[in-house]
Amino acid sequence: MLEALQELETINSQNVDRDIADKLMQYKNTKDLVKKKIDQTAAEADDIKGEISNYKEKLSNLQSVLSTLKDKHAAESKALMEESEKYKMKQFDLSVQENLCKDLQKQLDKFQYNPKLCNSDKNQLAECRRKLNLYYQTTRIRWDYSAPESTVKGYVTNKSKTEAVPFEFSTDDGPVCEKLWGVLEQVVDTDWEDLEGSSKD
């Protein structure tokens, strides 16, 4: 009976040792799988980091290209605006000149040669024309006769007629003489020797 009990204890001990060994093996296998999974995850993380770095580089390049395009667009827009302003100024000058030509033609039509004019009137008219020519060479002012009676309007050109400065003043605001001088100082480049020669003609 005692031998049977001892044999039974031996069998139970062997079974326990076998179970422990099996559990240890399972633990080792699980540990190896976990380590393998960790290594695999780390490798995948490195790949993702590399892709992120590449995307960042591509994004930086795209931002650089975008900045260049924005600068180019801004420069082109500025150039177009400047051209537009020049075009508007030329349109204004042409409109003013057209109106002045019409007004001058009307004035000339009023002063057509009249055989009934006496010699004194003819002389006076010639003197007025000479003074008008001298006045224009001195100031280069072109008047806009279509302006209201209380408004002094027109433009001033330089000698080469490459620049025109428009002006418009209300006589209700007081004398406009000083204001006109201010406009004249901007563009008038009269050659006084030429002016003296023309005044003697």
C-alpha cells in the first residue's frame, strides 16, 4: 500500500514538472512572438518616419514653388496696374485734347477773316494772337472751355509734350493764381532763349 502511494506521488510530481515545462515553453514562445512583433512594429515605424520625411521635403519644395509663383503673380499684377494707369492717363489726355481742339475750332470759327474789319481791328487781332502765342509758350496751359463758369479747368504740358498735368480749381475757394503756379512748376521747362526769339517775331 505504501509503495502504491509513493508511486502515485512520483507520477503526480512528474505530471507537475511536465506542466511547468510546458508552461515555460509556452511563455518562451509567446515572448519570442512578442519580441518579433515589437521588432516588426519598430521597422514599420522607421518606414513611416522615412515616408513622413519624404512628404515634408516634397511639401517644402511645393511651398517654395508656390512662393515663387506668388511673387511672379504679384510682379505681373503690379506691371499690369502700372500699364493700366498709363493707359487711363493717355485716354484722359486724348479726351482733353479732343475737347480742346473742338473748343479751339469754335473759337477760330468766330475769328474767321471778316473783310468788314477795319485796320485797327485787324492790328488788334494780330496783337492778340501774338500775345496768345507768347502766353502759351510761357505757360503751356490748355484751357477746358467746357468747364462751368466757376471752375478753372485744363491741363499743362512740358515743352516736349511728353507729360501732361491736369488741373481743376473752383473760384469759390478763392484766387487760383498760386495754385496754377504750383501746377506750372511741375512740368514747365520753357527755353527762355527760344521764347525771347519767338516774342520778337
